[in-house]
Amino acid sequence: PQLSAHKGIFGTTLFASYQQTRVHIHSKYSDMNEEMRVEAMELCVTACEKHSSSNEAAAKLIKETMDKKFGAAWHVVVGMGFGFEINYEVKNILYMFFGGNTAICMWKCA
């Protein structure tokens, strides 16, 4: 698979209202196709709402669901105040914010 690199640093206060929910989310960066991106964002919202007191549980739910739906090997980070530099398969990254200050980064890299 083709790989690409992306750097990110947590820290933005701009948020957009998600169309299907009152929760504020913002897609900071994604190269996924529209259908996959929307599905991934909906999954992130569901996981973060279900596991609002555990970022680790939310990340595990997102990873396991993405692995089943789109094949292994997905990696997921959920939290506040982190930076990252990763390699990923092209068309397989999403970096978003949920609920104001929780960042979610998911990427596929086999």
C-alpha cells in the first residue's frame, strides 16, 4: 500500500456543528473518501458518547469496529493535549475533535 506521513499537534478552538447530532465536532484533516469519513466520524461520536469516562475504551471500540469494517490494522488515539507524527496508508486517516477538546486520530498502517 502507498504510505504518506502526517504531523499533527492538538490545539484548536474552532468547531463546527455536526449535522446529525448536537455534539460539536470538527474534522481537522482527512484524506478518506466521503462515505468512509462520515462513517468513521459517526463511529467516533458513538464511541466517545458511550465511553465518556474512558478514552481507552472509546479508542478500543473505534479500532475494533474499523478493523472489522475496513480490514486490519487500524490505530486509534483518543485524548487531549497530544502531538503525533505517523505514517499511514493513503486514503486512511482521520484527525478530528469531539465535544470541544477531545481529539481523535485514526489511521491505517499495515
